[in-house]
Amino acid sequence: MIHRYRRKFLRLGLLVAFVAAHVGAFANDADRVLVIRNANSPISRAVSDDYARRRDVHNVLNITCPDAAIDALAETIDFAAYRRDIEKPLRTFLLSHPGIDFIVLTKGIPIRLRGAGQANGVEWFSLDSHLAALNYEKIPEAIRVDIEDPDYRAVYLFLAHRTFHAQAWANRFWSSNEPFSHARFGGYLVTRLDGYTETDAKALTTRSLQAEQRIKDGKKPEGEILLNVAPKLGFTDKALQPYGILAEKPAPGTTARITSEKAHLGDLNSDMQLAADRLKARDVPVELETEHFIGNRTGLMGYLSWGSNDPTYDAVGYRGLTFSPGALADTAVSTSGRTFLAAQGVQAPIMDQLGQSLVADLIAQGVTGVKGYADEPLVQAIASPSILFDRYTRGWTLAESFYAASALVGWEDIVIGDPLARAYPRP
């Protein structure tokens, strides 16, 4: 009897310790965040200081580089300058701060790398995604991904007499059921506070805190999740979703390959169908639109579409979408994150002649978190809706939800928003 009671008290003690450790971890989420501010950019300083104050973040790193908040050319930085001015001081900081899991970049820090030694000079890579894969090369289990689609950049490559080849990393946090930590998965969850204006960038934090307050007040999120299928782009087998680039996982030290985007266009449509099924089963408000592009919806809690790649796309309707605090979004658009600057201080984007929709519009229209792409990512890189909205509606953070749903790092992805944002209570 004595031994049995001792075992019960031991188990109880372990349970109390486990709960206390996790409550402590949740309470100190801000200590897991590093904010990076560009000392050369008044807007970067203002946005970073605002976020650090309101989120009680004490880890702040000053770097010095051209101000991407006022100059379109400065949105791209040479790889050598990036290594010297951003990566080097960041590595030094991280050596003495091993508890960092989330890195927050701020408006005014470049979004793209030039001359990263890949893609034969025809591709710009996301600075944010490059940081997300920091030190992946030192992880024995990390898997490189060769991207060799013969249809990819075909016109540019033909004119340049080149063959496309690039590399990324398979995201080690892909489809995880375990919350993120750098110690467990390697890399970092990198997000950015950005938008057309300083006001837009700061509003991301405001909406994050508003959504969090609703949880504290015991209120449910308001609004539905809109999943907008483009049926003309086809379907695959819903039972095979979400599609993973490592369907047959290579052995450590080997390389996976992506050789076709066209074969997987239908996966995104079918994954939206799966996401709708799963959300409905849990009584999460969701609408699956399978006929044409939907615009002018208000108070959405989530959004995923083909954006301007939808054959029935309506630009006015796209700019008529509005969101409730805490809402997340993604669009399957090649260069949706190509710029976060506006022409002459108005919302019309300076690069709109490219003809592709921008996620910066959705930020101005009230979204709390959104994923965009610095250049062509292939459809395999778009956030899996069945993972993204499943994790988020189960109480995961914005950063964990986006990264769990993203197959690649060291690639084209740019995740916008407060990494700690939550709109649904933790389990």
C-alpha cells in the first residue's frame, strides 16, 4: 500500500511539474521572440519599438542596411551585404540567446536576396525564408530539395540560354502535430510586420492583441473562413491531401526533387475541399466556393484562393474583402509578396503592371496574418489549407500555423504578422 501511494504521489508530482513548465512556457512566449530593427529606417524603428512595447519583448537587435520602407530598389539586398549586415550580427546575438524560436522582421528591412548563388541569376529568394532555414546545413537529418521544373521560368531561361536549377530545404516542421521549438526542429519561425504604410504594419499587432483579448473574454471568433477553389485548374484525389513533397522520405544526407508544378495544380483545390470537410466536422464556420471567384466579403476569419491566377478573378472584389481581428490568409500567386510599397502614398502598388494580386492589399483591408512570395514559389510552396486552418483553429500561433502548413524553407515565402497571434483558445 505504501509503495502504491508513493507511485501515485510521484505521478501527481510529475504531472504538476509538467503543467507548471508548460504554463510557464506560455506565459513567457515573449521571451522566445527576437525583433530586428533597421537603425537606418525611421519606420522600422517605430514599428519594432511599438511591437516590443505592446508585446513586452526584450530581445531587440539593431542592424544597419538600406531603408526598404522608402525605396523600391532597397527591397532587394545583395547577398554579400545581407551576410555582413544582417546575418552576421544575428548569428552573434543568437549564440548568447539560445531560447529564441521566433524572429520578427520589420518594415524597412529588405525582403529579397540578390546573388544567392542559385537559379542562374534569374531568381530572387526571400530573405525571410532564408533566415527560417538558418543552420539547416548543420542538421544531419535535414533534406535538401532540388527544384528542376523544365516549365519553370521557361521564357526567361530560353532568352538567357540557361537551364533552371535551384535548391531549397524541406521544412522540418511541415505538418507537425507538436508545437515549434528551435531546439527540437532547428531553424526559426520568421515573420514580418509590414504593409504599404507604417500604420498598416503597426495594425498587425493591434489586430493580434484584439483577437487575443476576445479569447480572454471568452468570446468566439467572428466570421467564416472562405476557401475559394478555381475549378478550371483541376482537382486531384482529396484522400491524398495534404500533398507533401516528401511522400517517400529520402534518407538523411540525400536530396528530394521537385520536377513539375503542373502535375500538382489540382492538389490545392482538393486540399481546400479537405480543409472545408475538417472544419465543418468541428463546427468551425467555413464556406467552400467552387464556381467562381468571390469578392466583397466582410468580416472573414480566414481566406485562401488563387488570387489573380483564378480565371474568374475580380480585382475590385479582391480589394473588397475585409477581415475580423485574428484572420489568416494566403493566395496561390507567384509574386504576391513582391513589394510592400505603394505609389505616391496611395494603395495602388508600384509594381501592379505585373498584373498579379498583392497580399499587401489584404493587410490594408484588415487581415492579421498572410503569406506571400518574393518570386515564383511553385504551387507546392503555397500553405496547405487543411493544415493551416486546422492548426490555427486549434489554438496554435500564427507562425506555427503558417510554417506547419509550408513545405519549404530557404525559398520564396514571406509570412506577415505577429508570430504570437492567436484567435482561438489553446487546447
